[in-house]
Amino acid sequence: MRFLLSLIFLFISTQSFAVTFEGKFIQGSFILGKTEPESEVFIDKQKIKVTSEGMFVFGLARDRKNDVVVKINKKQYVNKVLKRKYKIQRIDGLEEKKVTPPEEVYERIKKENKLIAKARSVDSNLTYFSKKFIIPVEDAIITGVYGSQRILNGKPKWPHYGLDFAADEGTKIKAMLDGMVTLAETDLFYTGGTLIFDHGHGISTLYMHMEKIMVKKGQKVKQGEIIGTVGSTGRATGAHLDVRLNWFDVRLDPATVLDIK
């Protein structure tokens, strides 16, 4: 009888901790996984953290072509990554300095890029990433999407890695998720008023072109809290909020974690 009960317990334990993935395996996607607590998880040979509840997270780059190899303990899962088609966006009539920055600001841009990279590299034990994100600006119009290629004054530029919410200047911005402020800058060359939040395990969010910033670096912020207002600061063509989602240095599509209609 004791042997039978042991077999039943082993079966239940095995079934209870089957590996699950939340999110589609498409380019730019945020993937949330769950497995047995204290498991060892590797994504493409990179060991990542697992929470006490067995949660882990990773993301897929915009142009990823190869399959994702997930190794959990001694078992391996291979997931095919689906390709996406991206929009081409042309914007003409911009001031030349908005398209190609003058040489005298190169050092400034380099310094600011290092600040952003440092904030995105944080690998904390926070577990906020496992919760549902909310939309940061109410009644806004989405005018820019992830992955789109921008051609400014006829010159192809880096793809757009964010989601643009157009709204009146001064419109309140909500925190999409609980987080810790790792960067709060009012005047960056490209992104103007900029905030970065750490949500744990390499997941960060960025808010750009803000008019006002109402939180400080090192501050813990709750989901839904007002963190600032919409602006047109930095390299912006009009009042809007550009939000970004990252897994360390991998740029992800914010639409994969938001309910966008």
C-alpha cells in the first residue's frame, strides 16, 4: 500500500510541474515560463534565473531566425520561431539635425547610451515580470509599432523598437507594472525625458519623450501609479509616449504584453 501511494505521489508531482510557456514563439515576443522550483534553466546555453515558484522569463529578438533551445534540468525543448512582416514608415521634412546629429553631440550620445545600457543590464531577483502589464496612457492612438523600419528624409534608420502612444502633451502616464526606477533623466538627446524600470530577471521597460517625470532613481513604483506626463522632448516629431520592453539587451515588442485593440 505504501509503495502504491509513493507511485501515485510521483505521478502527481511529475504532472504538476510540467513545463509551460506563456507567449507566442514569434520574433519580438516576451515568453514567460513555469517549471519545477529549483530547476536549472538554460535558454540557448545561457543560464537564467528561476523564481521560488518556478517562474522564468526570456525574449526573442526582432530578427531572430533560429529555433529556441530551452534546456530544463536534463530535458531539452526546441521551439520554432515564426517570422513577422514589419511596416516601412517614411517621414520627410524633418530638420537635418533630427535625422543626422551634429558631430559635437556624438560624445553626449555615447555617454547617454552607456547610461541606458547599464540600466538595461540589471539582473535583479525581483519577480514583478510575472504579473500582467497595463496600458500606460488612456485613450491614446497608436502611431508607431515595433519592428517598423523608419526612413527619415529618405535615409533608412534603425528599426523602431517601441510602441508609440500619441496623446496631448501633459497627459498622465501610468506605470505598466510594479518596478524599481533604474534611470530617470529629463533631457537625453534622442529620447528626452526618459525613465527605465527594472522588473526582475533582466526585464525592463522604458518610457521616452516625457514632458514631466514624477519619480526618482531608486524609487519603487506600483502598477498604475502616475509616473509623469506625455511630452515631445528629445528626437520627437510630436507629443507621444514611446514605450520599450527589453530582456537585457534583447529588444522586445511591448504589444506582446499589452492588451492592444
